[in-house]
Amino acid sequence: MNHPSPPPAPASVPCGSCGADLHFKPGTAALQCPYCGHQQKIGAPERRVREHSFAKLAQVKRERTRFVEQELVCQGCGAHVQGEGISFACQFCASPLVADSSVDPQVPPEAVLPFQVDTGAARDGLRTWARTRWFAPNGLKRIADAESMRSTYLPHWTYDARTESDYRGKRGEYYYVTETYTVTEDGKTETRTRKVRKTRWHPARGTVSRRFDDVLVHATTKVPEDHLARLEPWPLKKAVAFDPRYLAGHQALRYDVEPEAGLDTAKEKMAEVIRRDVRKDIGGDTQRIDRVDTAYAKVTYKHMLLPVWVGSYMFNGRSWQVLVNGCTGEVQGERPYSPWKIAAAVLAALVAAAVAVGLYLFFQDGPSETAGRAAGPEGAVSVQAAAEAAGQGPAAAGAD
């Protein structure tokens, strides 16, 4: 199947009421005016999402793909973003953005997963996340209201393949034997028995097959891999054929992971599943895999854009990044620790500990000392009375 021609950059869609540019409204299939609220529906896609033969990738004439007319490049991390809004700071590292005049080939997007989470819901989720970060600086809590939070479509690759894997290994079966052993307790030696598990190994070989569908690979290095992974799973079946109108009022990041490198990553993910299939096919109580040889057939790919709210802020000279899944609202990101808040917490803990120790000593020593001091005069009277009774006090002296 031939790759479709890159979609042309759309002209701005004017509002039929006030003439302003319309923006795609998350959670709908419509464009909406940010000023007067007028809406214009996006019609049903004229085509279905298609897979493209990886074998024909080298034959595809790669042309410069502009989703919209304006392109910017970050002076810090090098991210290339495309969008209609005017931005002065990169959402990935907070560095300045300038006009992008470079020309390089790009595979056009085949599918897009439209935004479902709007600005309000994204900020609410981010505020909740920020409030639960212990010892976070105030900058993290202010990011939810900052203009650096931007709706951005991030590039991904998906791959399909049919695999057939020949393997060699061993099947382990457990069995138990009784062993005797001696122990010495209180100077006495005793002989005891115990059950010990052993493994009997048998050679195993065979073939497993699997059909992989939409193995997802991140196509950008501008976002930490682990943060993107924690945004998953994505409802990929809800993706629609690419239509530039879904990008109206939002931004899109160009990929910097080529489809060839993406396929290598996809094969690594497939290999993990294949090894699980092999272990299941070997059977037994435990397995050893010596070798797996996999053949790939009918490998296809597509370039897909996924929706993410991206925010960044500077703290101690470093850029920190926070992400919100534009479909589910899941929040992931980096967080710094405020040394001032940690120091204040430590100081408060020390003060609380000192107060607790002081109160403990007071109640341990204070009452006994007070009782001793109160008993002094009474003790003197008692001693005097005893002396008089024995004829040793002043009264006795007078009697002499």
C-alpha cells in the first residue's frame, strides 16, 4: 500500500460569527471560537486509519510535512513544534522558541487521537497532583495556572507484525527427596529429616506464533521515556484518520526517532511477549530458554499523534517537566525538593523533639522534687516531736 501524500497545511478556519480563528474543542468533534463560543462540527472522516508496509518505507518519497503554517524550534532542547498559537517559551524545557526555517523529510501522520481533557480538567488534575508532592517548591504549585501548560500532540509509531519463533530450551519438573541432617542443641546431637525440592530437566524445542497489533513506540526524545510510559494505556482504537482541524488551537511536536529505530524498539517489546509464549509452550514447573529465532512477516507501521498537556518550569537552574494524559487525565512528571521546606521541616521536628523531651523530664523529676521541698518543714516538726518524746528536746532540758 502506498503512503498517502502529506496533508496540506490548513488555512485558519474563521469563526462564522465573529471572524476569529476556531480551535478544536477537547471531548467533542467540533471547532469552537474561543471568543464568542460559536461551534462548527468536524465531519466524519472520509477514510479509515490505514497501516503502511514497512518494506516500502525506503521507496516512500518523504516530503516536508507542515501540519499548520507556523513552525517554531526551541533554542534549548531543539524541539520542533507546529501550531497556530504564538509561543515564546518551550513547553518541554522553558527555553525560548524562534521561527523554524529548516527543511528535512518527515513521514506524515496517519492517525490522531483527539484531545478529550480540556484546559480546566487538566489544571484540576495538575493541582491535585501538586498538592500531594511533599516538600515541593512553590513553583510546582503555580504551574497549574501558568501559561507554560500547553496542549501538544506527541508523535508515536505503531507497528503490526506476524511472528514465528523457533526455540530451544529445557522443561523443569519438580520432585522432592528426603534428606537427613544433624543439629546440636544444649549439648545434645539429634538427627532430623526434611523435604528438599529438586528439578529434573528435559530438553524442549518448538515453534510459537503470534500476531502483534499496534505495538506503541514513542517517537520523541524531548519527554522522559519513563514518564511517557506511565501515561499508558492509550485508547488507540479511538484514533481517527489524521485531519489537521484536530490541531487547530493546539500544537504538535515533530518526531526525532526515525521509523527504522522505532521498529527496533518495537521488536524488543515483541521479544518480551514471545519469551512468555515460549515459556508457556515449554510447560512444566520451570523453564530455561537457550535460544529463540524469530521471523517477522507483514510488518506495517503508522505515524500517530497522541494528546498530552505539557508543562515545564525552571527551578535552581534546571527545567522540570509535568505531563497530563489528554485522554484519561493521568498526571506524571518530575518534581524537585525545596531545601528551605526540608530545612524548616527538620527544624520543626527538632523543636518538637526538644519540647517532648523537656516535658518528659519535667513530669519525671518535677513532682518528686516538689514533694521533697514541701515535706521539709513537716519533717522538721516530726523530728522535733520525736526528740521531745525521747527527753532530748527543749522541754526535757528545762525539766533538768
